[in-house]
Amino acid sequence: MARTRSSSSIRWRYVNPAYYLKRPKRLAILFMAFVSISFFVWDRQTLVREHEEELLMLKEEVERLQNELGELKHEDVSYTKTNTTAKKIDVTKMDGLVIDPIEAQRREKVKDAMLHAWTSYETYAWGHDELQPQSKNGVDSFGGLGATLIDSLDTLYIMGLDEQFQKAREWVANSLDFNKNYDASVFETTIRVVGGLLSAYDLSGDNVFLEKAKDIADRLLPAWNTPSGIPYNIINLAHGNAHNPGWTGGDSILADSGTEQLEFIALTQRTGDPKYQEKVENVILVLNKTFPDDGLLPIYINPHRGTNSHSTITFGAMGDSFYEYLLKVWIQGNKTAEVKHYREMWETSMKGLLSLVRKTAPSSFTYISEKIGNSLIDKMDELACFAPGMIALGSSGYGPDESRKFLNLAEELAWTCYNFYQSTPTKLAGENYFFHSGQDMTVGTSWNILRPETVESLFYLWRLTGNKTYQEWGWNIFQAFEKNSRVESGYVGLKDVNTGVKDNMMQSFFLAETLKYLYLLFSPPSVISLDEWVFNTEAHPLKIVPRVVPGEERKLNNIRVRTRKEGRFGGF
Ligand code: DMJ
């Protein structure tokens, strides 16, 4: 019994604090053991808590992804306002790009249309300005400069139609001759020929295009030698004598005089020669001196005094691209201080545009009216349908509220323009529309000459909003062209969009603009990115490069632009 009590008291002495107070080493070991065990337990608990949080997050993520998958499987993309097509999103990955197979298919269809238009031109009108598909012959509507061929160069290049591009390049190098005793339109020659050649140069880096652009620009340049610096709109390409058309009463046309800036500034940037930029920039300085508070200029300007003549104000024929270039020169100039006045003038004009905006009855379509004196005319040209794209492109330069307001306006106007197409039996738009109360829109001049403005705006709106509705609208318009305008030897316009009766002309801008914008509408946004390129009014993309500051000319010749084959366009 005594032995039992003594062994029990030996065991219990370890829990007696006095035992440790007499043995400090053991106390230290006990303390360290206690700290280690506490740390271990605390650490395990923290780990468990963290794992629980992570698990919760993962669970939420799985739920979110499951929901998204469910939406993708079952979602019918509801297209506001059209309510026509339902589309399932089905994306695959190719070359690191997310490619929508429907987009890819549509892009191929547009490329096929280009090939058909081009092959027909090649077969029946090679080297002429335009093809007459029904009679299968070429016509020289621009003095025999191969307008369709030059207008098509960049479209061929962007679409990867390399053989066709090379053949066209050989013609430019060996057969293109500008020494023509022909009274050419300074505007048409600039936007189609100078613009087309510069774009081909920027895309391919081939010097032959730059040399030719310089040749034709030098022939156009004397047109700016007027008392005011506002150019005459017609010039003889061989002799250099310039004048205005008789039907303007000797005046210059606003759009004709204010739509050479992008091309001539680009030419100065690429050649290092300041003379091109100086001539065209002076026009804007002259117009700015008497620029009205609403920024709206009548379509006729007196080239001697540089002042406006009493005439129509419009965003349609003869006014349109003046406003477009105010914005685009600002973009081309990298939005710097040197081009600030372009943006200011453009914003002033947008205030004026807002004063022309009206709504139809009963359906409330938004449209841009025209103005003569103080009276508004309830008419809008299809040509003015470039405006939604321009407004959308310029909207991001405003603060958030204004930006949203202008983007909304652009979207409303695009809806109206799309309905110019949808409201006719052929689903192709007429040349202009009138808006009588109670009747919404009525076709005025009822032809359709394959114009691009509406698809141009759809392209910008799709790029800038990401809304696939605009692709659907573009696809519907393309199908209407296929149905009504495609003939055995090319594409023709319609004499009347109500009856579908065909004309006999394949306009060069159909290949330069309509088909290019449609192709880009179904291509990834990296293909001719709007951050790097600016389109001239004939849809020729010009590379945005550093601006040449007057007096500090730098030799920027041979700007080497990486080509599509080097991966510039995303390589699909
Ligand atoms: C093209 O030559 C240009 O887009 C121009 O600015 C307006 N007219 C045609 C297309 O309609």
C-alpha cells in the first residue's frame, strides 16, 4: 500500500508547479513544447479556414460558369428592333483568335462576291475605270486611270487575294499613265486614286504605289492656286489648267474642297515633302476664319473670296465628307495639339448637326434634315448614312455624358438608315428619302448604285459597341445585293429599288468600300485596327504615323508597315 501511494505521488509530481520551479531547464522545455503545439493548432485552423473560403469561391465560380454555359446553349440572341434572326453563339479557337464560324462563313461569302466582281472587271474592263456588266465592256468615267483597279488594290490585299493583287500591281507599275489630256475631278481622283495608291503602299510597302501617288498628286496640286487657296474642283491632268464646273456658277463645292486633307497629309508624311500638306491644311484655316457658330457650311464656296455662297446645308451630297475629314484628320494627327482645331471645328459642326435632327411620325425614326436659309427640309440622302459611323467614331473624344449621348444618336441614325433598306420591296435603299408626317419615310430618287454608307456605319458601330446586331443588319443588306445586283458578269445597281430593274454599271466604290466594309464587319477587330488606321472617304485605310510639323520636315519616306503575312492582320 505504501509502495502504491509512493509511485502515484511520483506520477503526480509532474503536474505540481513546484517541481518545475526547482528545475528551470525542464520549465523551459515545457514552455517551448507549449508554444509549438499552440502554433501548430493555430496554423491548422487558419489553413482550414482559407480552404473553406477558397472552396466557397470555387463553388461560386462553377455556378457562374454553369449559368453562362446554359445561356450560351439556349440563348437566342434577341436583336433589338429587327426581331428577324436568331443566332446561336458557337465559337472555336484558331491561331489564338476566337473565331465565330458564322462570321467566318459570311466573310468567305463576301470574299467570293469580291472575287466575282474582280474577275468580271478583269475579263471585260481591264485597265478601264469601270465595268458595265450587262453590256460587258469598260468605260472611262474618270479619264482612264484604272479607277476600279486602283480602288480595289487594298481590298484584294486585305482579303488575301494575292495573285489578283500582284497582277494589278504589275498594271500599275507598267501601264498606268496619268499624262492624260482630261479634265479630272480633283475630289474623285484624290479619294480613289491617291487614296487607293497610298493605302496599297501602306499595306504592301511597295514603293511603286508611292511613286504613282506622288505623280498624280503633283498633277492635281495646281488646283489649289486660287486667290483664297480654296481649290478649283476640276483640273486637266496633262496641262494643269483648273476651273470649276459650269453648273455651280463658278463656285467650288464644299465636300470637293474639304476632302483631300487625309490623302495629301499622308503623302507629305511618306515623302517628307511639305507642299501637299500645306495646300490642303490652308483650306481648313481659310474656312475656320469665317466658321459659323453652328459649324454648318453651305455646299458652295467662292474660291476667289473664300466665303460661303447662299446654298443648301447638308450631311448628304456635296457636304458630307467635309465634316468626315475634320474628325479624321484629328485622328490621323494622333489627336495632338497641332490638329486640335480640326476636332474643335468638328465638335462645332456636331452642335449644328443636332439642330438638324428630327423624328418621323408615327414610328419616331431619327433623321438628319437639310437646311436652306432658315428653313429645314425633311429630306435625307443615303449618302448621309456615313454620319452614324462618323459620330460613333468621334464620340469617344467627348466626356462620358456627351459620349453616351452621341453614341445613342449614332445608333438611332443607323437604325433609320437600315430601314431605308428594309422598307423597299428589294430591301435595297433608294438614293434619298423624304419624311412626311404620318408616313415615316418615302423614297425620293429611287435608284440604288451599290453605295456603301450604311454598311460603313454598321462596321464602325459593330467595332465600337461590339453589338452583333450590326453584323446581322449588314448581312441582310449583303444578301439583298446578292439577290438583286449580282449578275453573270459582275454587280449592277438598280434603276428603281421598288421594281428591281437593273442598271448597267459596277461602281468602283462597290469594290473599294461596300465589299471591304462588309468583309471587315465579319473579321476580327484586329484586322485594320481603328487604333492604327484611318479610312479615307473611299474606305482606303491609311496608317496613322507621326505628323510632320511644318518647318520640321522629317524624311519619313519608306515608312515600313508590317504586312498581313507578317501577322499584322491576325492571320486567319
Ligand atoms: C464614294 O466615292 C465616297 O464614299 C464619297 O465620299 C461619297 N460617294 C461615294 C460612295 O457613295
